[in-house]
Amino acid sequence: MIYQIHRYPAELIDVVSLSAERIVIRPVLPQDEDLTSAFFRSLSPRSRHDRFMMSLREPPRDLMRRFTQIDYRDHLALVAEMFANGREIVIAEARYVRKPDPTVAEFAVSVAEPWQGKGLAGLLLAKLVCRAAVLGVERMVGETLASNARMLALARKAQFTIRPSGEVRGVMLLQRELSAPRVGQGCNAVDLDALAA
């Protein structure tokens, strides 16, 4: 079966300078399955556990397929990549997936350890929030472990409310109400310096 992209959102492609490196941020493509898998394998066991909230040594192939074969509307994934020795290396990924209620979307963000604390997670999250709002999402939600201090700090900085889950011990619920961007405001107009955390 051939996977067809009906409309690739090229307007979300962005290039930023981070730690003197040129970083390309773009929507994921179906052919990024191996790159995405390599990214998750490169994470430390702790970072993988924080991202998936369970121990996961090797990302399952069907999961990577679902992570890369998306519709860009109900499921949007962005990757941040750099180029080294003539090849692409994914250093971060962020995504949202709409819930059965299409006004609500759940998000997740992962950043490779050497790139944490440089504002990249905040930049990706801001782009996700903006795009979701443009497409009619009214509330962004997420879950993280109570021990995931970086994600909790990111959520606070991005103006999410944080509260303990009433159902699962050790899990925190993140939520933010969204408002549509101003007319003419693009989702690439995000101040990286203001997001550094």
C-alpha cells in the first residue's frame, strides 16, 4: 500500500540557529520512520521512560509507522533535525493527536539529552499549540510523570495548569485553553530566546 500525503504543511518548515547549529524544524514524513526510530533509540532509558511512561528498549515498528504516517490535521508531528557528516539526525520531536472530541488534543515532546535546556522543547510546543489553535483545537492536554521535572517546568513556562491525576498515582495532568492566533500571525513567529528553559 502506498501512503499518500494529501497536503504536506510546508508552511510549518522553519530554520533556527541553536548553539551555533542550524536546526531544521519540519512536519514529519512517512519516510522518516527510520530516522524517528533512531531518535528514540538514542534517548537514554530515563528519557524514553519519561516520554512513554514505561520502560521501552526498542520502539515497536508499528508505533513508528503510526508516528510517521499522519494526516497533519488530527495528528501533527514536528521533528527538529540537524545535519552532520552528510546525514540527517533527529534531535527532537513533538506531536499532538486530537481526542474523540476534536476540540481537545493531547501533546507529547521529546528532546535528545545534549539539546535539553536550550529552548527547543518550548519552541516545538509553541508551534504545536499555534497550529492546533489555527485548526480549531480549544484545549491542549498531556500527561507526565511527577518525577519528570523538565516536562513540568516546560508546562509551567508554556502556561499549562498542572494537577495530579485522580486515577493514576505519580502522574500529572497538564492542560491549557487555546485561543486562535491573531489574523496574519504565523506559527513560525515564535521567539526562541523567550522560550529558553
